[in-house]
Amino acid sequence: MTDDEQTVEPAEPPLWPVPRSGPWWIVAFVTLVVCSNIGAIFTSSLATHHPGIFIGLSARNRNLFLTVPSDLGLPAWAAIATVRLAASAVVCHYLGRAYGDRALRWFWRFMGMPQEQVAKFESNFAKAEWAVVPVFVGSNIVWVLSGAARTQWRRLAPLAAVGLVGRLALLWWLGNAFRDQVESVLDFLNRFQYPIIGITLVIVIATNVRNFRSGS
């Protein structure tokens, strides 16, 4: 056996093998991002005329707050919000589980997440997930972290349920406490919906282009 043959080592498998379902989780995540962008662009129209579709596209705190005075009612409002937030949680968790640190890097590179913020979340997640998951139940990066950390759903589900109930209860209360102000905002959005749609479209496109360039 020659020296060259002695120094040859077998190729090591990837540190984080990607399952076959990995690309599908990417597709699902991109679909959710597109839905969120559509919701943002058409906020002025959807928030006033189609509140259910609006929070179905994106259940951000702002969107949930704006739709409290609508005719949806608490059961429908809470159900749609729960389904949308749960969809994001599942997709982002399995994206993190499939791609690990790569998924985290995608967030700060392409989604405008500061690298320092991601690193801080990552380093503190394992020891503080009992508090982070309920408080940031609507945060995509938290769910990616939970997947990268391989946290089991039997631990995540109760934490997420507590956080979700608390968040929806708070937003419903705030929306009703400031109903007059919210309705004034909705009236403004309705009266100037077409200029607002145009402005929002430019902002969304510019933000996505900036994030893409920062990651390239």
C-alpha cells in the first residue's frame, strides 16, 4: 500500500443531511411569504372589505389589531388567526429541522434579519425556550430555531398554546379598547386605498430587492 493510499480517507457525510421533504418546506415557506406580501400590498382594501382573507394571508399583530372591529366576530377571528399562525409555525419549524443553520442564515441574509439578532436568539434559545416560544409565538425565526434545535412538539405545543391564547386575548382587548381609533384608521385606508396600494407595492418591492441584494 502506497503512502497516498494510506492518507486517503472516506468522504464524510454532510453534517446536516437534508431530508427529501426539505425542498417542499422551502416551497411552503415561500408561499407564506408571498401571501404576506399580498396582504401587505392590499392592506387598505382587504382590512376593510375582506378581513378574514386579510388575516388569512398574514396574521401579524397589526393585521389582527386592525380587524378586531370587523364583522368577523371573536370565534371566526380567533380561528383564522390560529390556523394562519399555526401554518407558519409548522412550516418554519420543519424548515429549520430540515436545513439547520443554513435556514437561520437565510433569514438574516434574505429576510432582512440582523445576523447579531439571529446569533443571540440561537445562543439563548435552548435555555430560554420555555419563555421565548410563548412570548414570540408569531415569530418565524423562533420556529426555525426550534426546528434547528430539534425540539419536540410535545414540548412546543403547550408553550405555543399558552402564547397564542395570550396574544389573541391581548389583541382582542386592545382592538376593542381602541375601537374608535382603529375605525378611524380603517376609514382613512378605505378613502385612500388606491394611492396606499401603490405606495405599499413600491415599499414591498424595494424591501425584497434590498434583502435579496444583501444576501447575494
